[in-house]
Amino acid sequence: KQEVTQIPAALSVPEGENLVLNCSFTDSAIYNLQWFRQDPGKGLTSLLLIQSSQREQTSGRLNASLDKSSGRSTLYIAASQPGDSATYLCAVSPTGTASKLTFGTGTRLQVTL
Amino acid sequence: GAGVSQSPRYKVAKRGQDVALRCDPISGHVSLFWYQQALGQGPEFLTYFQNEAQLDKSGLPSDRFFAERPEGSVSTLKIQRTQKEDSAVYLCASSLLEGGYTFGSGTRLTVV
């Protein structure tokens, strides 16, 4: 059974810092990995999707990497802003067509002024 | 619609009461998923539809949980005889067959 773990569970940083969120998974037979953002009382917003054949994806100040062999992904946030405060979730998918996602427990990020 | 719509946003139920949660997916999205998210946890898969066919219901925690999507569009998740452990946020997501999930804002169910 696939298990996804995220470290740290919570993180508080001052504005402007660069930070790294970690995600690990036990079964490397994945098709893709996604990072989501969840704001309090809201649904999930997809940030980045990495196919299993790729090693990284970038969008603005966000960069996500994937190492299937070690079962790890990292989300790098550059020059953090208070608006980045949210819970960040990673999720893996086993197949190429729409399929159920296995989520980690999330990292709750607070960026302070 | 422009996004996935879920209703109600909040539901308080007395233990033993039946509840029905509604999901309106994005028009044309073939796939629809239900997830359950307990406080402080990541979402956990409940069930999956492709059009009106329920292809996977392996995540439903008990036979008190039932989901349907009779016309391949709107879906309803029904929970019978609610228990306190059913308290959670229930998230619906829809996608085209090749992925690209859009999540709704969820229904927060509190069983008292």
C-alpha cells in the first residue's frame, strides 16, 4: 500500500526566506506526483505536476523535483511571501489516466512579516 | 460551471441522522472523485466514477456510505446513521480522463 509522508508538519519562516518542503513515498511505481495548496476552509489548488519521466517542474517562485528511485520529492519556494501561508500537500497517482490520489498529511506553512 | 461546486458548505448532523452531500462537477468532466479529509490530515480516497459508472468504491469506510452519479454529472454522497467519527471535510474533484484535477471547496460535516 502506498504511503506518503511530508516533513515538516509545520513551518514558520520570516518573509523573504527560501524554503524547502519534503515529500516521500514508499512505492516508486507512480505515474505522476502533484503538489497542491490548501487554504483554510477551501479546496485544493494544483500547483505543480511532475510526470514520472521528469525530474522537475517550475512555476514562478515554485520549483518541484522528483527522484523516483529514492521515493522523494521536494517543493522549493523562493523569496517567500505572507500570501504563501497555507497547507501544502503532495499526492501521487499510480496510473496515467484519472485515478485516485494518495496524499501526504501536509506541511502547514506560515510566512511572517 | 467554472469550477466544482459542493453543497452544503457546512452540515451539522445529530448522531444517527442521515445526510446527503452534493457535488456539481465541471461540465464535461468524465471522472469524479470523493475524498474524506479529517482534521489535520491529508484527503483520503473514498470512491471514483467514470461517467455514471462507479469504478472504485474501495475507500468507503463502511456500508453506511453510499455514492451515486445517476446521469454522469451531479453526484451525491450519502451517509446513513452518522457517527461522530464521520466528522470531516468531504471533498469532491472532477477531471478529464487524462487527469488535471479540480477540487471543490468541500462540505464540512460535524456530527454531534
